[in-house]
Amino acid sequence: MLFLAVFLTAYGGGDSDSGSTSNNPQSETQEKLVSEPITSEPITASPDEQDSEPSDSNPINESNAPTENNPQAALSANNQFSLARTSCGLGGLSVDTALDDIAIKHANYIKYVFADSTPTSFNAHVENKISDIASVTGSNNPFFGGLDFSDRLLNAKYSNAQYGATENIAQSVYFNSAGSFLKTDVVATSMAKSLLAAPYHLRSLMLPTSSVVGSGMVLYKPDAKNPALNQGYVLVSHASATQATKDTTASGVFTYPCQGVTDTVTALYNESPNPVRGTGRDLRTDPIGQPVYVSMPSANKIKVSNIKFRDTQRNTNVPIQLIDFDNDPYVNTNYALPANEAFILPLTDALKSCEVKRSADQSQQCGLYGNTKYQVSFDILVDDKNLESKSFTFTTGNVNY
């Protein structure tokens, strides 16, 4: 059993009281979506700008420090993202080696920080110098590539930056009393699935314009922890549009999951930005299930109503929370939803979905039931004129803790 929930805040840990999972790695922090996804407006860089000096005042290091990457694990994550997209009608993602290099370097930057320090405050999307760990951050880090994602693309002279790019990061630390850990590509796949269950990360992974991907997956031994019993992982994934796909859009009503999607995670234990902001819910103890992302690019405005999220095996409905333009917890921020998008969040408080005994400091519910088919249906009012209906089924995978 893989204990995994994607990056948000530290959660859970230690060995299960049941002892039934003693041979499998368990996440001490659960999986951290290390920070917000970059889903801002397309990063523009004219040819002149791409030929200019690096935009950050700190020098770019020409270090001899070895750059590490697990290409098979990175490919596993890429394949998971690409499969999720093609399953629901979007174009797949092909590997861009130039984007790979940028992602791998940034993954090594994060690794260097956590292998050689214990940060009290750290935004994994930013390579700024932090006063209490200055020796491993900013330009002192041998893998420094630029202050933020835009800078790193510009400094690397990445030609597709002008068409729009995204950055998603997941980080996790596993503890196992026997020092036994899963294969890195298995962990990478699970991290990717967790990103697909985090609404704001899911949204950035489903941009119709994206067509190329570059990812880095690195392992590290966390600072001040027993290296034999703890294993850290960092996944950095970049996707970009190209000149050929910069105007690509999705037709009709797009959703993820969609009809026939299988093996989703069952629970989201944290995300930044917090999708349940203002509700009083703590995802660490009261997770939500696999969310549904709804988008209709051809419409100026949509209104989703009459939502049913049904467990077809138990013949019961799961309560939901709708996030849309009218009740957006991030209105007037970079994370505000446009009027033609929405999230459907299944509220799983009443479900008894955990399949193993949980310790007192862990969540006592584990989201949706594992290996279960759910039917999602709703009406969608388009531009205050036309009413359409949508219905599909998807199936969860094993319960994630």
C-alpha cells in the first residue's frame, strides 16, 4: 500500500499501527505539492529578450556539481500526464529535451536545499536566497538557474517560452522502519496521479495548448534524518505550448476525469492554494475525493447545477462543493477561476473508505472508496442561454493514505 497524497502541508507518518504495511514505504510528510502551480498568463520573450543577459542579478553558476536525474521515473510521470490528457480528448505530450534540462536543474536545486538544510520557510518555485539557509539557496546553490520560473526559461533561452509554459512540483519524504522503499518510477507515477487530484495543479496540467513536457525526478536523503530509514523525492514537471499548438482549444464541455478514466487517487490531503479555503475544513484530517475539473473554452460563462456524484457500487450519492466564478475563494487573485471553468469537489466525510487501521494522528477517512466506479452528472448553462447535460463514469484506484 502506497501512502501518498500530493504536496500541500506535512501530513501523517510513521509505521501503521496495524503492521500490515511494514514492508512498504510510508510517507512521513505525505506527498507535498511543494507550492502553487505556475498557471499565469503566457510567459512572453521576444527574440531580443532571449538573447539578453540573465534577468536575475545573481550570476548563473557554472558548477561542476553532478546533476542527477532518474530518466525512467521522469518518463513515468510524463506518461501519466499525457495519458490523462489523451483519455479526455486533449493532445498528448512529447518530451522536449531542452525543457527536461530546465526541470532537472531545478529539481537538483530543491534537492540540494533539503539534503543540506531543514528550511523553516521555502517556496519550491523560487530560487531566492533565504537568510537562515543562505549557504544553500540563491546563487550559492550550485544548481541556481534563475529567481523564478520565468527567469529560468529566459536564462536557458527556451524558445517556446513565448507560447506559455507551466511548472508543477511535487515533493515527498517516506519513512520505513525496515529501510525498504518502492521503485522510483512507481513513486513518480503516484506523485503524478496526486497532482491530477489537486484542483489547481490539475487545471494547469490540462491546458489544451500544452504539447511538450520536460521533467526531472531526483532522490535525496533529508537533512537531520536517519538516511537508512528516510527517502526524499522531488518531481519537477514543465509543460509548454509550441507555435503549432499555441491556439489549440478544447471543443464543447471538457472534464477531467471523463468517461472511462480509471485508477485515480481516492483522496486529496493538501494543496496550495487550498481549494477549500474559508470552509474550515482541514484536508489533512478531512480530505476530499478526486475532484472534477469542468471547462468550456468556447463559452464566455458557464453555470454548473444539478450535480450528482454517485457511487454506483453502493448506490449512494456523495455530497459535493462547487467552486466557480460566483463562489471563488481566490477571486481577484492569480488563482481566480474564469467564468467558463469550475471544480466539483466530492466531500467524503461520511465515507468509511480506509481499508487499514489508522493511528490517532492520521485522517480517519480516506476520501472516495477504492476501486469503485463513480457516476458524475450535471447540467451546464452556457452563456445564460443554452442548457446542456453531461454525464460520465470514472473509477478510482487503490485507496491512498
